[in-house]
Amino acid sequence: MSTQVIEATERTRVRRHADRASYERERIYAILDEALICHLGFVFEGQPIVVPTMYARQGDWLYIHGAPASRMLRVASEAEVCIAVTLLDGLVLARSVFNHSMNYRSVVVLGRAQLITDTEEKMEAFQALVDHVVRGRWEEARHPTVKELKATKVLRLRLDQASAKLRQGPPTDPLQDQTLPIWAGEIPLRVGPMEPIEAPDLPVGIPVPDYARHYRRQVGAS
Ligand SMILES: Cc1cc2nc3c(=O)[nH]c(=O)nc-3n(C[C@H](O)[C@H](O)[C@H](O)COP(=O)(O)OP(=O)(O)OC[C@H]3O[C@@H](n4cnc5c(N)ncnc54)[C@H](O)[C@@H]3O)c2cc1C
């Protein structure tokens, strides 16, 4: 069973504003479960490359998938990678330019990405990926065929080198700035759904499922 806290190492310890760091699994997992995309960093021929992609967490593993021909999947397979996930919660407007900031919850994961070859685990990863994006969709959608499974590469990364960093709250202007006649405060931001738009070729009579009509991200416990 995994420990409650992921031990910080020289590589994963947040230095600046260390008070904003957390290594608690519950907090890290809540951020990973709420966000939709990550940025995956790998080194290709000496050049660091960062690519946005989707992911899912299942237990103590993160899953990444894509076409076998994708450079990201080819290079990251059995290689050291870095994954960053960010939830932007707001803009922080201070009186001074210097103290402007952002409210956020972010996670950085380091580790070696492993290629999944076991068909059953690959299928479980697919389910995790689908349910991460739209909970309940796996139950309804047509499941992958053997051909589709072969046409997709899945990598997994164990969550044992990870950190979270969180900034919340108002701007922190120095005392001498606080009486300046300049507005200061926060502009909260949130990713939210709009009305679902049905596919133009959708047969008549198929209702919008509840998970699409009332779509919302699961809000983490951070
Ligand atoms: C939306 C957003 C905007 C930001 N804007 C700025 C900015 O403009 N300028 C700036 O300097 N910083 C910014 N940061 C913070 C930035 O992510 C780093 O935390 C910061 O650069 C300090 O890094 P460091 O030198 O202390 O640690 P580093 O030595 O760079 O990192 C050491 C280890 O700490 C962990 N770590 C570092 N940062 C994070 C993080 N954000 N989340 C989780 N783990 C982390 C990683 O494991 C990393 O390997 C922003 C963060 C977010 C999410």
C-alpha cells in the first residue's frame, strides 16, 4: 500500500516558496484528478521537448497514450520524463507590477515511463483515460478493438517522485503600497462547460446523456 506522503528528494523539493509545497498523496492526486491535460517533457537528441497531452491517474500510476508513431510516445518509452499538471485558479492583481501573481494548484512528476505490453492492463488504462475525461463514458462508448489497441501505445509512470505547489489568496503588497489608489484583488478563473453540441450526423432520438448535460470536473480536496 502506498504511503500517505511522497518523500521529497533533492530533485522534487520545491525551493522557492517552499511553504506552498505539498508532498501529500491526497493533495497531489486531487490535482491530478481534476486537471484535464499535462505537459510531458523528455529529451530528444539533447534537446528538451515539452508536449501537451492528456493523461489519467489510476492508483499510484499515471497513464499516457498515443499513436505508436508519435515521437513523444517513442522517445518517452522506457526513458526519464517529467510531467507537469496545472490548474489555474485565478489572476492576482497587486498594486505593484512586481507583486502580481497567479493562484494555482500544480503538480510535477518525475520518473521513468514504462511501456505497457499486457493487453488487460492496456484496456484498464484506456478505461482510466476515458473516465478521467468524462466519468461514465466508458460504460456507453464502444470499446477498443484488437486493431485499435495495437494502434495505440500506452505508457505508465509510477507516482513516487512527485510534488504539488499551491498559491491561493489575495495579493501580498508591501505595507507602503497598500494605501495607493490602485485596485488590487483576484480575478478567479475556472474551466467550465458550455451547452453540449450534438454531432451533425447523430441519429434522431438519442438524448444528451446526463454526464454531458451536467458535465463538471471533479473538484479536488486541495
Ligand atoms: C500558473 C503558474 C505560474 C507561475 N509563474 C511563475 C513565474 O512567473 N515565475 C517563476 O519563477 N515561477 C512561477 N511559477 C512557479 C514555478 O512553477 C516554480 O515553482 C518556481 O520557478 C520555483 O522553482 P524552484 O527554483 O523553487 O524549484 P526548481 O528547482 O525549479 O524545482 C525543484 C523541484 O520542485 C518541484 N516543483 C517546482 N515547481 C513546482 C510546481 N509549480 N509545482 C509542483 N512542483 C514543483 C519539482 O519537483 C522540481 O523538480 C508558476 C507556477 C504556476 C503553476
